[in-house]
Amino acid sequence: MTRLAFFDTKSYDKFWFDRLKQDYDVDIHYFESKLNENTAPLAKGFDAVCAFVNDHLDETVINALSENGVPLIAMRCAGYNNVDFKAAFGKVHVVRVPAYSPYAVAEHAMALLLSSVRHTHHSYVRTREFNFSLNGLVGFDLFNKTIGIVGTGKIGRVFSDICKGFKMNILAYDPFPHPDFDGEYCSFEDLCKRSDIISLHCPLTPESNHLIDKAALETMKDGVVIINTSRGGLVDSEALLEGIRNKKVGAAALDVYEEEGELFYEDRSNTILEDDTLMLLISMPNVLVTSHQAFLTDEALHNIANTTLENIKQFREGLVMDNEICYRCDTCKRVLGQRCF
């Protein structure tokens, strides 16, 4: 039986992992704390750790896990920008869940877009106080608007299909165009200039960090709407705030934030936030922030648990792990029948 140390546990995590763990012969010990250099020693004696997007898997943590005999990090998410892969290579294997439900994320992106342009979140608050005025709630049709989709992986393509249902004009930018994408590819600069709405569906890499910055915002249409359900670091938050203040940005809907690590997934309602930028963004009437919940559907949670446990099973049985990743995976072709190392 594999002993799994599960970090940053929430109640919704346990439901499917507890239902499926017996099928995979896995014993799970749940820790509420995030995985970081202070909590890494808790993993001593375990066969694997399960981590999430806001856990800290830097060189110090990787070395601590390795020294404590932990050979596997099972990320229960698609993103992995919080993992030091060079430190992990040759010491600790890393697996992930590359696709859990592209529909969950794409549908949440559309929910954010519709709420932003039709002000349904403001209307909800008003009517609970018996304020039925329509002043300040004027939106705009999505019909015939141009939406720029950055990233045409599974989520980006599902989101594009949803947008087609609204009869929107589809532009896309991706350094690796997908042959099945039904839309017009263009440069990122051209997308910024032509789009009424821009939605981000790409991973966070050194190349994409602050993809939307002051310079990019200056090239966009006045009143542009920006949607981000991918990674917070794709958007320079200070530049976005300035764009909102000077009315270059008509609305922003964010499910992620670049400094979300110690904030999102937690109840901070009784504390004063020290992040002035986030406080100012949330205070803006044309900004909608959700707490990294785009993935949060029952179907997605089931798929995350199932794939994570399957990854662990493949490691335990000495099989090639379908979802293993390392720092060389972007530049090499894995030898058939072999692991990353």
C-alpha cells in the first residue's frame, strides 16, 4: 500500500480521493497546511506527496523531500510553475493532472465574462437590499464582438466553441497553433489591437510572465475586457490597475492573481489584507474576482482524484508514467518505455 501525504487539504478534496483510494491501494494522510520548507518534514516516511498550485516546491523543499526518502510528487493540478524541476531532476519524480475538465474552466471564463458585461453580480447585491434600479447596469451584446483567445489548448478551444455560440468573431494567439482550431490565428500584438475582449488560456512560463503589461495594454482598444482563468502571473497587476484607473480597461474578471499564494482558498474575511493592489482591484466597480475556482466542478474533482491516484499506481508498479514531467520535457522527446530519469 502506498502512503500518501496530502497537503493543503480542503473538504472538497477529500470526497473523491476517499471514495477512490481503496481501488488504488493508497492510504492518505491529510494535512491542512501547505507544503513548504517548514512542513516538508511532515512527509518523512511517506511514499509520495500530493501538492496543489499554491504549495511551494522550491529547491529547499525538493531536497527535504528527497532526504526524507520521498520519491514522488503528485501534483493534483495541471499547472506546475511552482515546482523547481531542475532541483527535482534525478531526485524526485513529478507527475501532474494535465486535463481534468476543460469544460469547467472554459465555462467559468464565460460566466465571468457574462457577469462582467451584464453586471449580474452588482444586480444580485442590489436586489437583496430591495434596490431594483437599473442605473449603472447598462452592458453590451457579445454578438459580433471580437474576442482574442490567448492559448488554444483544450481549454482555449472549448472556450472558443462557447464563444461561437454567441456569434462572436474569434482571434487567437498561440506560439504552437493547433491544427483543429477553428478560428483566425494572428500575432499577440495584432490580437491586442483588434480584440474587444481578451481571455487568457495559456500556461505561465518565463516567456509568458506579465504577457499583459503596460506596453500591451497601451496597444489595446479603449474599454477592452480582460478575462484571466489561467495563472495570475500572466497579468502585471499594477499595470492592470493603472489601466482600469485611466479607463483603458473597461472591465477585468480574474479567477487568479499573481500574489494569490497566501490568500486564495482561505477565509480572510476577518483580516486586513496587506496586498494593497488586490484590495484596490477588488474595490473597483468594473473588476470581478473569484478565488481560483474555475476548476471546481464535481466532474473535475473526480477526474483529478482518479488521474492522481492512477499516476501514483503507475509509479508504484514501475511503469512509465504517462503524466510525468521534468525540466527537459519541453525540449526532448521521451524515449519510448522510459521515465524522465
